[in-house]
Amino acid sequence: MIRCRPASRFVDLTPFLGSLEGTTLDQVLLSVAISGKVAIAMKGRFLLRSVCESFQDRTRIGCAVTDEPTCLAYLAREPYELLICTDYLETGSGFELARKARAVQPALKVVVLALGDVIPAQYVDAPWLEAVVAEADVIGDQRPLQAAVMAVMGQHSYRSPSLRSGNLPYLSCPRLTPREYEVLDLLASGLTDREIAEKLVVSEETAKTYTKRLLKTLDVNNRLQAVLKGMRCGMVKL
């Protein structure tokens, strides 16, 4: 059963980065390797919030949005050191965003998270496309986003394991209970445990227990992996 998220308005979290709560997600990025501004453009509120919260020092984040035009507007205002984006955005394309961003700021480092697990043929050999990570490898907990950031900050290019081999890892899709589907839907909406508790009319501790059970059922280690696996298994859509 596929749970579809309702069409969302474009999200700009940039003014609210200081108020984001902490997260139990493993660190996705090595923020210590970054000294300049970071631009983040992700498909949907959940991915955007997850990547933002993975930074220990959120003052580095100068742009956190879900669409291409808004991100480009931020990049036109001041220099940035790193752009992290998904291939799919609420409007526009992550690959086109990367191309246009590099045209504006040639020294910008770029990491693309490919939710489609492929690099379109027209971009395969593009010199500005330094690092690409397949969604499948994030689910596999190989920390490819972290590796990609380390690579580009060290002046290297990077392709995650699935993109190098051309073979996606085996994916098992377990059956979820109705409650687990509810929790997965709410996670994909970008809600915190407190917000999930309010939606389900339970205590925050009970909401945390529901989330832990969902992670165990999906055989993943964190919420990011849970939602990405749910997407690949057709259980939820951002």
C-alpha cells in the first residue's frame, strides 16, 4: 500500500535553523570539514530537516530550501562553499541546480543525493558534478553522504558504491502494521517525536517507542533510512 503525501508548498527553513530540535539521526555530514556557507536543497520537508539537523554548527547553513529557484536566489547573494541537493526537488532539478550553481560560483563544491539511483546520461561526465550518492546506499548505512562531503572538500570526485558497480543492493520489504504505517507517514512529513505524539494523541515516550519499533521492523538504524526505505518499498511518498 502506497501512502502519498499531499502536495506541499515550497519550504524555506533558512530563517528557522536556530530553532530546529536535535535529532537521534547518525551524523550524515562532517560539518567540521566545512568553513564556508552551505546550501541545502532537498525534496520535501523531511529530507530538508534531516540534513539540516545533521550539522552540529547550523550557522554554516545559509540556505535550506526545497526548490531550485529559491536556492539559486540565495546563491546569487553571497559566496557558498558547498551545495547538497537531491536530484528531485519540489520544483526544478537537482542536477540542473548543480549546473547553474557552478556557473554562478565556479569554486562551489557539489554533492547530489540521487533519489532515483541513477545519473542521467547527459550529466554522467559533467565536470561540475563532483559527487553523487545513490539513495540505495544511504539505506545500506554505508555513510556515503559523509564520504561524498569528505571527498569534495578534499578536491576529489565521488560516486557511491551502487553507482560505481551499477548494481543496487538487495532490498527486503517487510509488512508493516497499521500503526507503523501511520508513524512512517508522520516521519515522512518531517514531524518530531513530540509532534507525532500530538498527532496520535499519545505521550512523547510512547511516540518514541513507536518509532523504535518501526526502525526495527524495517531493519534500519535511523529515521532517514526508514523513510528512504519506505519510499523504495512503495510504502510512502514524500
